[in-house]
Amino acid sequence: MKVLAHHIYEYKKGLRQLILHTLPAKNRFEAETRLKLAGINFLTREVSAEKINIFFGAKECIEVIKRFGDKPFNEYSPEEDFILGVLLGYDKIQQCNRYLHFCGRKNIIGKIA
């Protein structure tokens, strides 16, 4: 729960617009209560009986994640995977390479066409 508190701090300071936090399912109520009290938009997804993912941050980002549906990450399309990575603040060039890899083209960024 300390990591969750740090993620909330980062969001409130404007360091990130979307955060993905994985935690034990037994901590769901406490985590959701903290986010509600802080007035932060969130979306909870079950990973397994023991783990959950909580996305939280800007309402626009949460809305995008909602539109992907309730499916595991390994079922995301290359486009959904790309969008999620960018929203989470991952390196854009690495996300481009990851997208191209998923589409069958590996690491062409920076090469002359």
C-alpha cells in the first residue's frame, strides 16, 4: 500500500496522467477507498483470484482503457498495447518498436526506408 500512496502522490503532482498499480485482491477495498477519498478516477480489473490491477488518473485516460474492454493484456491488439504504453508514459520509440514487432516488423525505427 506504500507504493499505492507513492503513485497517488505522483499523480497529484502531475508527474503522470495514468497509473497502473497491481496489488493483492485482498487490498482492493482499501485501495479503492483511498482513491475515492482523493477524488481520483479509477478502474479496477481482476487479474486472478489473488491479484487486481487498478488504473487511475485522468478521466480521459480511464475512458480509453474502459473502451478496450475487460480482457487480459495478452489479448490486447497491437494498437491497444501501443496506446496503453503511451498513456502510461513509456518511451515512445520503444512503444513504436513494440508495435511494429507485434505487427510483424522488427525495429525499423531509425533505419532508412
